[in-house]
Amino acid sequence: MARKAKKRRYSRSSGSDVASEVRRYKKGTAKSGRGGRVKSRKQAIAIGLSKARKKGKKVPKKASKRKSAKKTSKSKRSSKKSSKRKSSKR
């Protein structure tokens, strides 16, 4: 069976924005919003994507922070306590 062509999530030009930001990070000149130095590669990629979004390029929306609305109940563990019984009769 022939595979279906996947739709591009990111535009090629947004990729170039990210690439330029990663280059700046490697060079040591990349700065974050308040002027602090970018310390990680992931941070540099995020800044590149953010700049691409501001320019209006095709980039998926930010992953929204999910509130802990669905609180998972703690699963009841059937832990058997191994209590040592002292024999009263010796």
C-alpha cells in the first residue's frame, strides 16, 4: 500500500528561524527575553519557534499548560504487613 503524504506541521522558513537561533546559541550570543544567556539547546529552539510565531509563520500552537483538573485517585495497594508474631508460650 502506498503511504499517505504527511502534512507539514512547520513551514520551511520557520525551520530556518530555529536554525539561526541554534547557531547563535552555539556561538554564545543567544539571549533570552530579559537579556539572560541561553543555557540549553531546548531553550534556543523554543526561542526560535517563538520568533517564527511572531512573524506569522506556520508553527503549531504552544502546548497549553494542563491544570490538574483530573486528579487521579491513589490506587489502593494491597500491601501485606509482615508482622512478626511473638509466641507467648515458650
